[in-house]
Amino acid sequence: MLTDRGFSKRNRRVRSLDVESYSDFVLGFRNWTYNDLDKPARERADEIMTDLRLNAEDAPLDAFRDQFHDDPVIATRIRAWLSSQQLMWQNVLDHYEQHKDFYHADMQDVDDKGPGTLELNTGMDMPDYVKHEIHIQPGGYTGNDFAGPLYHYGTNTFYKGQNNEDEFQFGIAETLAKPRDGKIERIVDIGCGIGRLSVALAETFPDAEVWGLDVGGPLVRYAHRRAVELGTPVHFAQRLAEDTKFEDNSIDIVAAYILFHEVSEQGAKDIVKEVFRILRPGGVFDVTDFHTGRARSNDPYRRFMGWIDHVYNAERWSHQFGQKDFLDTLREAGFEVEKGENRHWGIACYIARKPE
Amino acid sequence: MSVTEASRDTDAETGFVSAEDDFIFADSDNISLFPEQVVDNLMHVVVALGAEMWTMRRRLMVTEKVLEKVGVSSADIEQYQPSEEDLAAWAEERDIFIKRTFGALERRGGANVKQMDFSRNM
């Protein structure tokens, strides 16, 4: 059934009560999985370490990984997460596939509308690091027409319902690092996804020209559709963050939200180099992402679940990202760097200024 | 206000369903956490059933709210006195539901497959 169900504060409600309710179940089930169901699994992990007489501080993952993986209590915990995540995607995807003619027409209708613009480059070469199903999202960010709404309605469950109205993105926009001279005429949001931060930036800095770039065409297409609906002027473009097409020294602020942990080390270096090129002297690069450069956790269960995240949740690069201090990556490109105040959920803020 | 020239000659409907040859699919349907895949499959079904059940319960809650607006309160629903015919029909439905959902718990294994020719080399 396809019904116009109007809007919440900022978002079009998915056009099916049942799809919304199914997502609501996944949100609750996921919370239960990560909390209550996690406890017996963690206890089993501790028992296995004791049985194996392993010291958590120096035992390699290989020494206990198979035992953890084969334990039925731990397997139940992982299975619960995996099934809920698969069902989360499938619930939304089934709806969009079932009504694909409507949704294709709906997107096409808005492609040419403003405010703002949409630039699609569907034939462009994709970097290798993006050619996979991140978070097991069917088709990833580039291989499914409906990657945009899938990401939007799907990841709202990741956010535990706390970001339904872009609260986290507005939090970033309001605390965004600014050039010391105060001049903010052009802002670029790289790896913008469905443009939640881009629109928050455009609404927070109404006098600035705001761009949102992402490699995923379906993502920026949905981002544009949403921005048009919100009446927020943003220029969305399907472009690489390492090849933004902007002129040298032409941008005042570049922002990146949870981009770099999804990018290979070389990709990250290329992107940082490109950002340094396009920022004007005194311009600022504001990065929100996971903490990096920390010593490896001594918690075997946490290490094992990190491995599960890498292997089963298609988080290909996050482990690599976490190993090297991202401030060093920024510094090596020529930036003056500092750590900002942590953002929502304690996520890190990296601030990089291009020398005057 | 325009889509760029680069995409004008591209069929948007099919353009995005173009995962490249070297695209890596997660193949998450075939992840096995238990020694037997059927256990994974069963647990997945149980989670999916939970989702379906909650979806229905949430729809019922919405329905009750909508009914309230037209003068049918939750109390009306709680206080509804079913007829004898209602009760008989619902009991039948209930027992079918219970058997269908929980009947598998009665199974003891050891299938009688004597009628099958085990020596047959198929």
C-alpha cells in the first residue's frame, strides 16, 4: 500500500505505516541485541578465555576467535544482529521495489527542480574502496537505485531514533570550526551521503553557497530530492572527494561526516590532499569521525566483535582507519591540526586549518 | 537547476543498477553462525516473525487511536461482549494459530523413512 503520510518535523514519513512499524521493531530489537543479549555473550567470552587459560592482554585474536565464533550463545548474539540488519534493509527495499515505478517517476520529477541543483555523473569511474555493500546495504551506495531512501530509513535505526530530525547534523553545523577571519562564502560537504549535514549547513549558514559531494549517485539524487522538499538550497553533485573539480584556494570550509572510516588509507590521503588544494589559505577542514590512533583494546570480546564487524558487516576500512592517528594524516598534507570537542555519542572532531 | 550534460544521455532507471564486475557483494544470506545453516535460517525466521507481529500490533494501536477519533474508545474495545458465535469462531482460529506456530515443538525426530529404498543409488 502506498499512502502519502505527510511529514514529521523535517522528513517525509515513509509511505507505509507497516514499513515504519517494521523499522520500529528493528530499532527496538537492535537496542536489545546490543545491550541485554550482549551480556550473556560477553560472559561466555570471558569463560572461554578462562577455559583456554589465555591472557587477554597478549593473546592474539587467532588464539580464541574460532572458540568465540563456535559458541552458541555468542553465535545467537551475532545472528540476532545480522538478521535484524538484513531485515531492516529488506523491509525498506521491498517497499521501494514494489512501488518502483512511482518512486522512479517521483525522483525524475524533482531532478531538475530547485532550490539548489543536482549533478549526476553515472558513468564515472568508482574507486575500489567503495565497491562493496557497506553495512551489508544491498547494492551499497552505488549499485542500487534506492540507495538513498534505503540509507535514510535504514540508518535511522542505527541512530536509535535520536537523529530522525537531523539533530546530530545540526549539532555539527552549530559547532563547525570556522576560519579565523570569519569569511564563510562557500562550504563543501564531502562524502555527503543523503545530504543531512549539507542541508544543516545550508540552514545554519544561509548566506553561504553550500555543496554536497558524494560518489554515490543514488545518494545525492535522494539528497537533492529531500533538500528540494525542505526548500533548502544545496548544490549536490556526484563527484569524488579526491577529485572535487573545484578551483585551487576557492573554498572557505570543507566538512566531512563519518566519511574517512569508510575509505582506504590511500583514498584518505588522496582526499585530504584534494581538500588542502581547494581550501583557501585560512580555510578550515572540519572532520567528524571515529577516534583514531588508540592502542588496541585488551578486551577479547570487543576485538572479536570488531572482527565480526569487519567480516560480516562489510566495514572494510574502519579497522585500518582506527590504527593511524588521523591528525597525522591531516598534518602530513600540510594542515595545522587540533582536536575539537567530541560530538554526539563522543565521536571525534578533527580540525585542520590551511596555513595563511 | 539542472542535471548536468554528463547524465542527460543516461537512462537513470537502469544507470544506477549497474554494479561493476568487481563489486564485492556481502553475501550475508549465506553467513553461518551455527554448525547447521538450518539453525541460522530458523533464528532468522523467528526474528522476522517478531517483526511481523510488532508491525501488526502497532497497526492495531494506530487503529484504536483512529477509532477513538470517531467515537469508539479503547474502553469500548475492552468491554466488547462477544456473542457465542464470535467465541466459537475465535477459539477455532486460536487453536489453529497455536498448532501452526508451536506444533513443531511436539516433534521428536527419528523420521519413519522405512518406505524409502536406501539401497537405491540415485
